[in-house]
Amino acid sequence: MNDNIKKVIVTGGSGFIGTNCVQMLLNQKYDVLNLDIKKPLQKDHTKFYYHIDIKDKKKLENKLLEFDPDYIIHLAGETGMEYLEPNFYDGNYISAQNICDISQKLTSLKKVVFTSSLLVCRNGYIPISDHDFCPPNGYGHSKALSEIIIRKSDIKVPWDIVRPTSIWGPWFSGGYALFFKLVSKGLFFNPRIDPIIKPTCYVGNTVYMIHQILLSEGSNRVFYLADYPQTSVQEWANLIYKNTNHKKDLRTFPVFILRLFAKVGDFLSLIGLSAPLTSSRLNNMLVSKEYPTSNTQEIVGELPFNREKSVIETIKWMNDQSY
């Protein structure tokens, strides 16, 4: 940072990644404004928050012109896996179009980082180019449409697109929070097969990558956000288990046994009961792919958190929050 304080708009700064991003920027002494339809998860971020639906172009334009940012980090988005049609997640491409249009009027703006998704392609498929899309659902389709809109826009400032992988860490919820809980209690069983490489990223590394990309020269690029080196599910699970006061590795089971457990989970789900393992979760876990991060590594360099430090920080946060 130089002596002149830079202004940064973070859309979606009340969410999981957004909360960590806002805090990172505040630590770096930026002037930050979080635009979100939801209140911040972290209460002391309230003074940096402005309630807005970023699909409302006029209100968004008025606020952006008033704040006159140097940078925009666009994290806000509609998520979900229920629907196959992108119109159920139209906020993703409407907000991208709004930011592209309004950016023409922002005299101080130097760069925009847009957040897309790994799911612009189906799980495990590595696209052959930045324009290669095969989304598995409406959410992924809406993110692919967002990328197309950005590329076709008349945006004059440099921009980059980031595709976060599976992000975890403080302020998370859902699947990976459940994963940590199950592993820490010894209720997760490692598959007895070759190492399963999954693209995951500790949120502290995620926001660090976004910041480095934001400040980098260059434009019109796509970056995958994944920890490197990428490690296996088995190694990650054992690391969590051993850092929650256990001395041995987790138990392992042949995949066919895990599939039987998953069938039981499928039945429980059908009758309205929650199950830690279902066939869809197991199939997703067993997909092993290493995503291309060479251009990310070139821009970002060494990450601030290795896997063990990331696990320790996450467990500490969960304990502090009685999560």
C-alpha cells in the first residue's frame, strides 16, 4: 500500500468469502464498502456495510458514483443446486452486466475482479479454454453467462475473472463445516483407494489470491483459486483428525462399503432425515482432478497459509464460535 488510501467496493461482503475479504482489506488499510442484501456476519463490519440489491441498477449506480472506488471485487451472487435453468439465478448475470455498464462512469476505477465458479463446467471436467463451458446445473449456467457478458461488455478498465474451488475456513457453513465436524469426531471414513485430489482452498489463501490478482497488471484472464500444492482428501481428513486430539489416522473402508453406507443415507434423505453420506456426496468426493493453477501461482507466489496452519486456524475458529 502507498500513502494514498485506496477505495474498494466489495459486493457480497456479508457472505463467507466476503467477510474474510473485507477483513483482509481492512487489515491492509483500505477504505472498504460492502454492498450486500444481507447484514454482515461479523458485527464490527456493520459500519462498512450498505444494504442494497445489486440487481437494482439505478441504486447500484448511485452508490458506486458516490463512493467512487479505485477497485471493485464482485463476490455477490445467487447460489444453489436445485434448478437446471439459469433464470433462477439471474442475479448472477444481471449484476455482472450492471457492474460492466456502470464502470464506464467511474473515473477513479482501476480494475474489477469478477467471481465466477468452478461449476461453469461439470465436476471433474477440465476446460480446454476459458470459453469452454459445460455447466451441470442452472447455477453453473448463470455463472457461464456472467463470464460471456463480461467478455462482450464495453468495460474500459482491466478486469479478471476468478473461479474459486471448494473454499473452507472461518465463517463457512454447509458441507465443509459438516466435513470438519464429522472428521473431528471420527465419523468420517477415508476411502481405501488411491489418493483423491480435490481442488480446495483455505479462505485466507483465497482472499490473498484475489488481492494479488486485483493489484496485478494484465486483464481478461481467468484464475482458478485453489491451494497449491493440491493435496488429497485422505491427507486432509487425517490432518483435521490429528489436530483434534487424536493420535492415529482415520479408519479406512473399501469403496463398496462406503457405497452401502451411502445407500442408507439416500433412504434417510427420502424420508426427510439428514444423512452425512449419500450417493451424490460420495460420488462427488471420489472424483479426483487437479485443476490448472500455474497462472495463479505466477501472479500470487507463495501462499500465506499451508494446509496444516489452515486446519489449525479453522479448528480454532470453530471452537471459539462453539460451532
